[in-house]
Amino acid sequence: MQHSALKILVKALDIPDELRTFLNTNNIDNLESVIIYKIHEIMSMEGFSYRILYQLLDVLNSYDCLDLLEER
């Protein structure tokens, strides 16, 4: 199932500034660009913190996309 929220640009998302900065720093333009990564890959990205991870999980959950991020 394709979630329409996946295509929303990071700059248009209602997300914490810290998460927006993290995504921009790592050249992640939308949620679709996030879910291609494994969780351990996200954890090794520049600027990662567990607060970022919790914010990301919260955003994915709010857009009903949390199930698309897998720990593979």
C-alpha cells in the first residue's frame, strides 16, 4: 500500500526543528527517503540522537507509516 504522506517534503511536515535539521543534514527530502534505511543505518547518521529516533517514530506513526520502517 502506498501512503500519500510518504511524498510530503520535509519542509512541509509539521515536525520538531531538531528532526527537520537531522533530515536535512542527511539529505532526506521526504518520509519515503527515510523508510529505505534500516534503523541501525539511521542510528549511524550525522546528528543522530535517541531523541531524534523517538521524534521520527512519532512522526511516522502520526502519518500511519510506522509499519514501513523495519529493523532489518
